[in-house]
Amino acid sequence: MSCTGDITTDTRKNVIVIPIQALTMRDVEVDKDGKYHPPDLNKKSKGTVALAESSTDKTKKKELEGVFVINEDKIARSVR
């Protein structure tokens, strides 16, 4: 015996659709509550390099899905 069927689990209208190949996964650092706080992207950097935390620090990480979008300054930013 065999069968063929279509199963619709959810339907949404007026949404942005992207190819699955455009979706990326990134490891990001989260606070003690497991919440991600993105850096302020509106501030212009002045050529300084952020120092990485020492390897002895135990920072929690979480995987977030997102895509890269090019803004009006032609800079790619990850959004979720």
C-alpha cells in the first residue's frame, strides 16, 4: 500500500520569502539569562579593535538564525 498527500502546517500572508540557502546560523554570546544583545550598529567605529575576552572566561553561546542584508551604506549586516 502507498499514498500521496499534502500536509499544510501553517499559512502566512504578506511575509518576506528567502531561499533556504540564504539562511545562516551564527554562534553569539548571550547574557546569564540566555538573551542576545546585539552590538549598536549605528555607532561608527574609530579604527579601534575590540579586545577578545580571555579564553579562561566561560561565556555562554547560542545559535541564532539570520540572513545578511546590505544597508544604504553598502555594509552587510546580519538580521534575524
